[in-house]
Amino acid sequence: MNLLIIDDDSICSFINTRVAQTSGAFEQITSLHNGKDALDFLNDVCAGTTPAPDVILLDLNMPLINGFDFIKGFHELPIPDKENIEIVILTSSEQADDMEHARNLGVNHYLLKPLTVNDLQSTIFSLDKKIRGRRAL
């Protein structure tokens, strides 16, 4: 699986990358620092010049384009097999409004920082079964 981490905090990005590497679940890990760069990256996916991520770990509070606006932009992109890409919110926000807003945008996975190997592995286990099931159809 390929992972895209979107977080403006360089320390969190570093830690999240290390946790993802430790999990052993990912072949490729890309880390970007804001939603704008991530949408540009996904435009390259649309053009076929970059492999699509299977999972996106997304922070909510970022400059330029926040996590919610990123999700809206993601839904508008003509990404091949977009239904096979799972977005997982990874944030420090425990606000019920943020969780509900994410669900309303179609994101059902919500993890709190700091990311742990156990949290990531259990989330990836459930997502992997879901992603593989859709690809088999």
C-alpha cells in the first residue's frame, strides 16, 4: 500500500512517517506539508505521473488549505479508482463538530495525535480488507 501524510507540523510528519515505517504496512510513504501541495500531488496522480495513495493521513488544521477543504477538493478531482483511496483524519482535535463534519464529507476514520503503531495497524487492517474487497470486484 502507498501512504500520503498531510500535516503542516514537521515534527508530527516525521513521527507519523516513522510510525508508518514501523508498521510495515506501506511500500511507499509520501509526506506533504499542506492541503495545496497534496492537491497538486493528486493532480499528478490524475495525470498518471504519480502512483495513487491507498491511504491518506490528513491533519485538519493547516495553512493554505485546511483538511476539510482538502477533502472537498479531493472529491472534485478525477482520480482513477478514487473509491479505493481511504482518508483517515489524524488530528489533535477531539471536537464532536469536527468528527461530524468529517463524516458528512464521507470520512469515517478519525485518529487522535499522537499516532501510535497500534492505532495505525488496527486502522490499516480494517482499511486493507475494505480496499482489497473493492479491488476484487
